[in-house]
Amino acid sequence: MVLASCGGNWQKAQFFAQGNCEACKALIEASLDDQPGIDSVGWDFASSLITVKYDPAKTTPDHLQQAIAKKGFETQFYPADAAAQKALPACCQEAINRKLKSNQSPH
């Protein structure tokens, strides 16, 4: 699910990213902190849903998912970078028994 809605210059995107714990939450959210055009980020463990408020002139939901995957977390449309995943805390490397909802394209 990738949703976008206008709100001035900001848009909201929602997509799925896998994680196991509070450490995952912090790392997933931090993976977008250094990205340009980010206003707010929130990841929900129960649903694996991440909500990002962003400036579409500076980034895209596709780019945001790639940034999370590069930090070692699987997203709705991108596999986790294997080397980055091995560097994560042990609990964040454990197999996740939830399927990400991936029935929509990234664009």
C-alpha cells in the first residue's frame, strides 16, 4: 500500500517495512532521518506500516523504501541489503513471520 495525499507542499506515504522490536522501530525511523525532504516518520510494529510525511520535490516513496532497505530492513518492494542486515542487532536479524502486503506497485 502506497498512499499519498496533498497537504500544502507535504505529502503522506504509507508502506510496509519489516521489523521485530523497538530497536527495529528506532533504526527504521532513523534510516529516513538523513533523507532530504522528510517532515515526520512513524513505524507501527503491529501492522509493519510506516507513515512518512515528505516533500515530493525532494524525495519519493520509492526512494524512501530504498533507503530503508539499504539499512538492512525489507520493505514492501525492496529486499534488505544483506551486509547491512548482518550488522543489525541480533533481534533485528531474526526471521520475521509476517508477510508484507505487496499487492501494489511502488509507483
